[in-house]
Amino acid sequence: MVEEELRSELEKLRAENEVLKKAASRELSMKVSQKGALSVYGLGRFPVTLYKEQWLRLLEFAGEIRDFISRNEAGLKVKN
């Protein structure tokens, strides 16, 4: 009986793991952290977390980032 319960629990955990893997490959999402910062999920394994002032400063710099990417296209890699 114990072995069957363990098998059942293992299958349940495997199914749950598959659901989490599929959810992780979805679109970007945002959340306010406990410390009041903005975390963006979905870019990589870990969230990118910055405070409001940092996000606004980065967004103001977006044009320069795009220009840099265009100028350095040959040296930049694409992560799948």
C-alpha cells in the first residue's frame, strides 16, 4: 500500500512539474516585490527586479539600447 501511495504521489508531482514548466515558458509578467520593487518574470530563469526609478531610467535609455544592439548585431547571440 505504501509503495502505491508513493507512486501516486510521484505521478502527481511529475504532472505538477510539467504544468510549471509550461507556465514558465509563457509571456512576460510583473509583480511588486515585498520590498516594493518591480519584478519582471519570463526573461530568463530568474526575475529582473529593479526599483521604480531604475525602471524609468532604463526605459528612457531604450533608444540607446536599440541603437547599440543594431550596431553590434554581429557580435550578439540569440538565446532560445
